[in-house]
Amino acid sequence: MNSKTNNRLGRIDEELKKEISNIISYELKNPKITGLISVTKTKITPDLKYAKVYVSILNSKNIKETFANLKKSARIY
């Protein structure tokens, strides 16, 4: 991959990270998701078909339950 493609994917990763953070913060209405959730990193495939999203969960009552409900809200199949 050339540097132009890597630069483009890096910019897309940053925009995706911002957008997912906004969705989690302002649009996700699930009372089972507690605590402070931060999107720390995103990694998108070169064909833009898939992305991995890394999150950090702080001050949650139950981290495992919060993470499970976050995945459920994302509609991962």
C-alpha cells in the first residue's frame, strides 16, 4: 500500500472514531449501558467494508454487561 492510501485510511479512521463517539454519547438510549465509554481507536479495512472499534469503559456498574449491551446495540451479526 502506498502512503497516499495509508493517509486516506487514517483520515477515515479518525472520522469514524468521532462519529461513533457522538452516536454512543448522544443517540444511544440504552439504560443498561452505564459508565463513561470512550472510542480509543478504529481500524478500517482497505476496502472500507469492515471496521474494528476499540472502546474503553470506565465507572461502569458491570463492565462485562455494559460491553455486551454495547455490542448488542451495534447489531453485530
